Amino acid sequence: MSERLFEILLTSFPQLLEAAVRVTIPVTLGAFLLSVVLGVLLAVVQVADIKVLKQLSQIYIWIFRGTPVIVQLFIIFFGLPYVGIIIDAIPAAIIGFGLNLAAYNAESIRAAILSVPKGQTEAAYLVGLTYPQLMRRIVLPQAIRVAFPSLWNNLISLVKDTSLAASITVAEMFTRAQQVAARTYEPLAMYLEAAFIYLIICTILTWLQHVIEYKMAWEKPDGNRRKNIVC
């Protein structure tokens, strides 16, 4: 490696890392939180089997799973201003990624809800719990445990997908790498450096997933930890 290239990498690394901390990670967390909240609502509506709401939920999932996320970002950021709705780049990215991922999370959570034994539901109704109480106290805590690996994998994928936010002028890490590459004429080095930082973030998230899954593991009555059922 030439001395010039080493100096470029050494100088650009803090810049890319700063963009990751200030933009990429906040956009990822904001979009993921939005997607989980919407995903739970969409899943509960489908399981509740309220005809109109269930159909609307299915249409939502069909649309957002069937169209590219970059097209959805363009519609939100570039398209909505034509009807008088102007959203800044970062909020548009959070909304776009969140709405898209919610469709996938909804299906994971719905499947997890359906995995809860029906006997628990019947017992809850017998003791007088309402449907919202049943979901909040009994079904959702178990369903989230089952759906956790799938949801977390979606989070890891979302970290990498945020690079698409560069297309709507969000100055996230990949955008910064492009800017440095254009200035230094070292695109291969810059993109490899950006990929390395993405890899670091995803590796940390993967480690956190293992830690959280271990903490979520059920315990036997005698206190011995048993195999985590969500793995």
C-alpha cells in the first residue's frame, strides 16, 4: 500500500465513522422502531380477523413487499412535494425504511402470534380478559420472543440498506465515502473502507443478538437454563 493511499484511508476513516454514528445508526434505529410498532399493529389486526382492517393490512403488506424500497424512498422524498407534502431527507429515509420493513416484520410477528398455543387464548377468555388484554399480557410477550431472531436479522439488513438513502441526498456513511472517492480518485479503497465499517456494525449487532437471546432464554423451575426456544 502506497504512503499516499494509507494517508487517505487514515484521514477518511474518522469521517466515515462520524457519518455512521451521526446519520446511519440513528436512521437505522428510528426506522426499525417505526417498523416494529407498525408491524405489531398490522399483525394484531390480521390475527383479530376484522374483515375490513385485515384486508387493508394485507394490501399494505402486498404493496410494500412488492415494490423496491428505493422507489418508495423516491415517492416519499421527491414525489410527495408535488401534492404539497414536503419531508426533509433524514425523516423521509426513516419513514421510507420504516414503512417498508414494517411489512416484513408484520409477517414475522403474525406467524409468531399464531404459534402461541390456542389453549392459552381460551383460558384467558375464560378468566375474563379482553382481546387487548390477552394480546398485551399473554400473546405478544411470547410472540416477540419467538419473532426476535427474525426481527433482529431484519435490523442487520436495514443497516446495510441505509446506503440507499444516499439516493435522496441523505449524507450517511456511503455518501461520505462517495465524496471522498470523488476527491481522492480512490474509489476502491473508499468503498472497501465503508464496507469494513458496515461489517463492524453488523458484527456488533450479531454479537448483541446472541447476548439478548441468551438473556431471553427460559429457565427451568430448578433454576437451570434450558435451550432457548427462539434459536
